[in-house]
Amino acid sequence: MKTHQYIFTCLFLVCGITFAQNGNLKRANKLFEMKAFVEAAEIYETKERSQEVLQNLADSYFYNTSLQKAIKTYRELFVTYGDSIDIELHFRYAQALKGVKNYKEADVHLSRYYNQRINTSNFIESIEKTTPHTFELKPIENKNTNSDFGLTFYGDNKVVFASARNSENPSYAWNNLPYLDLYSATLTKDGSLKDIIPFSDVINTELHESSATFSEDGNTMFFNRTNKTRTKTDDERIAHIKIYKAELVDGNWTNVKALPFTSNVYSTEHPALSKDGKTLYFASDMPGGFGGFDIYKVAINDDGSYGEPENLGSKINTKHREQFPFISNLNVLYFSSDDHQGYGGLDVFRSNMVNGVFDKPVNLGSSINSSLDDFTYVIDERDNEGYMSSNRTGYDRLYAFGREENILTKYLVEGFVQDKNSNALLVGALVTLFDDTNTVIQDSIVGKNADYLFKIEPNKKYKIRGTQKAYIPQDVEFSTDNEGEIQHNIYLTLESYADAEEHVKENEKGDVHIQLDKIFFDFDKSNIREDAAITLNVLVDLMNKYPVMEVEVSAHTDARGKDQYNLDLSKKRAASTLEYLVTKGIERSRLKSIGYGEMQPLNKCVKEGICEEEEYDINRRCEFVISN
């Protein structure tokens, strides 16, 4: 978290704080309040380990990326004072654990924090198949410094970045490094910076300057600068950050002014200018946001005035940090966040502008994000090349990258489900994807277009199955490999049982019946007679032909006799029929028996003495309904 940390939270102008290591607790707390975390930690380590001491000590290590020490101290804090710890400590502890890739333990605390189950390992596995690009990172050689970040485009051949290389600047108490200045340089083909030149004193001051962005013609620059004075916020005095504008006149930067929507009581930072120069994106902790820092945009009018800053909303912004926006020439928003699900610390995300609104952010994946902080991502999408910063090696470092399409996103199987004979779309059909062990990988109920799409992986064997009630399921096997077909279009054409079999009919209610000759039982008996067995063997053959077919066996009586007697007798006859089918090898799980007694007559013969014998006979029946 190093040098760039000053723009993650509010800045504190702390120079020359030299409290002794064995100072009292009041001094340690003052150092902690002033964000002098290194010195604060030294004193806290000598004090009795109260809840306050442990919490501030753990936070001091966390904010300076001493993660192993932070984890050890957080763990002691939770073991000793677990019931009374603020919920936000669970978030920071989890971030420290993710920083060392202890995702299992981190998920315990994140699940409690978000009050829902978090599984980072599953997320990482899935994101590798869905993130749109893969990246090849190359560290940029930059001698005489160990803390640089925010490399960005500056004309055709130059770049600009922020650096703590100026040893004549005051030291920043957070990490004891010099304050930041802005520099221009040339990036050579071998990946090193040369001709490094600081901006003039009009831009670089005794304060922090960083995060430069330029207009297309190069004559306008926006950048960060900390305030000279500190403002009291709650119990802290904070030097907030403002965005400044500068103009290039006759080769010199001049007219340096803070933008009108900046403030002494909140920060505005990380400006990013759209290609047409009409919109400025930035991060801010101004009132009315979602918490921490949010991404905003503001219109730049033709007369040079500014509109009202507009929060990008809950799809982009969270309770914690969304910072370092960059808007590409294709209106793709890139930014860093530590609250959207990721690998740990700040991760880089992208969001496409659709009809003027940014869609759900997508993590850019492990080829660019690490378990620590990754930020200041910029890209030229024409060449698929850009720059970013990361502290994954322990300090802020500049990286160049190239990107290409993620081949895993191209591995897919898609299609739709239709009736084999009528070609009608089978809305509501279930499509299931199995692996080579017949384990379900994914499934989906198709919508109004009856289409489906599943992401798959290379070098694997799969099976796709389509099912719909009253239809014969269809299975299709396929495989993927690096040299063969990676995208599969499989159109599932299901045939209804009614079309495939003469014994199967669909009634006006949509029930699919297997029509067999009438089954007779002896009077007051439920055992299967020989003539009934011959009829039932037709059903046995049909169910053997379709191994997944499930059937409901129902028995009905006429209205003559007592209601309860008729109900009990029908249940016995249905059960007897089911048992016969089981003896013929049909799995019991595919069968269901039910007796309806006289409750479902097929005609008006609903009581005794109103119909002829043959009319009552219609209601004495066994029915076989396909139930899947």
C-alpha cells in the first residue's frame, strides 16, 4: 500500500514527527491519527495489548502492507476480544488474509461481513473463463527510485508518472518516503524510462502531485494536489486532495487552478478525461456517496465551465474504495476497487457503457490482478497495449502490458430446444450439461426464445441433455480440444411421447396418457389377473424402451358402494398394479400409485341408480399418465 496509499484515504501533512519509540500511548494514538503508521506501530508494540492497542497496531501494519504482522495482530485481537470487535475489522482482516492468498480463512470473515456466503476460490475459478482478455505484464525499468505509479499517455512518444524520487521533498509520515512529484519521460522499446524530466515548479510543489490526464491536443492537464492546510474532520486533521487544471501556453504550463467542485472538506482525485474532452471522471469521498471513495463524472461545458458532479451509482460504487478511473476511447470504464469481489487489495475492473449507462463491472482476472493492490490502469484499445501500477513486489512499481482475447471465453456450447415434428420452440425445457463422469456442471430452463448457452473448458468431454415434460429426453455428447472445435452449436430436437408411440395420447388438459386395453379385477379383489398382466406387459415394454419415463398409476371405481370402501379398494388396485410392474424390472422410483375411488368420473354417473351398467363401467378403470 506504500506511496500510492496517500490517495486511498485522506492525506495528513505530517513532517518531522520524531516521537521516541518508547513514548506513551497518547503519543502513539496521535501518530496513528496522523497516519504515521511506522512510528505508531513501534510504540504500540511496547504497550500493554489492550483492545485499542491491538486494533491500532493491526491497522498500522495493514495500511503499510506488513501483512504477516497485520494478520498475526488481527488474529490476537479476534481471539481476545472477538465479541466486541467492530464489523469493519472483519473486512480489513479478510483483506490482509487475501493479501497472502489465505482465501479460506478470509472467506469466513467476509461471509460474516457481507452476511452471505463468500467463496473466493470458486470466484477465481469462474472469472478465468469469463474475463474478456488475458494480459502479459512487463515491469518497466526505472532506476534511482523504488516508488512510482500512475504511468499515463502524454502525446505520441512520451509518458507521465508520479514518483517519490525527489529526496529534497519533505518525507511523508505514512511511509517515510518523499512527497510525490510528476515527471515526463520516454518509454523505450526495451521497457525502460529515459529522459526523465520533472514538471516545472508551477506543477510540482512541496506537496503531493500525481494522477495526470491530458486533453487530445496535449494543451490541457488535470492532476491531483494535496491541500496546504489541514481540515478538522471528526477527530482528525486531514489534508484533502483537489483536482487542478493547467494549460500549456507557449511551451509552459500555466493557469493552474483548482476545479470549482473541489473542496477543503472532502477529496477529489484521479481525474480521467474522455476522448472528446467533454466529460471528466474522478474519485471522491464527497457527501452523498456510497461510502469510502466513489467514481463520479462531471460535464465540461463548451465555455469551460463545469456541470454538477454525478455519482456513477451502485453498480460501480460500493461501501469501500472505487478509485483510479480511466475512460477509454471506446467508452469502456476501467477502475480499481477493493469491495467488488476480487483477488485481494485493489483489483482492476471494467464496465462497458450501454445506452449511456455503465453495466456490471467485470474483474480483469489473474493475469493482471494480484492479491495486493493493482491500480492506475490505462490502455490504448487500438493497439491493445497500456500501463498499470501494482505493489505486488512490496512497493509501487510501473508495468506495461499487452492484451489479447481470453481464449477460454470462446469455449462454449449453445443452441435452442424445439419440437422434432412441429419445430415449435419448447419454452420452459430444461437443458443440462454433464461432464465425463455424468456429474451435472450447469443447467438452465430456457426462456421465450428456447435458447441456452454454457461456458465450457478445453480438452474435456461433455454431454448435453434436453428434457421437457411429455417429451423423450435427448442426449448429445461432444468434446473440446485446443486444435479442434471450441464452439459448439447443438440444437436439441425433442420428440413428444404422443408423436413417437401409438399408445400415447395427450388429452385436452395436457395430460399424456398411455392408452392400454382395460384392466379387469375380480369383484372386491385387487390382485392382477392373467388377462390384466398381458395388458400391463405392453407398459413394461414401453418403459423399458424409454428408461427415464416416469408413470403415475391410478385406479378408479364407479359411484356405487360406500365412498370409503371405493377409495380403499382403488388404492389397493393401484398399488397392486405398481408392484406387478416392479416384478417385471421397472425401478420403483419411476412409478407412483394413487387411488381416487369414485372422485374422478368420466361421465355424469356420480351416484348410484342413475345410469345403466355400461355407463358405470366407463368409470371403473386404471389410468397410466406420464409424469415427466
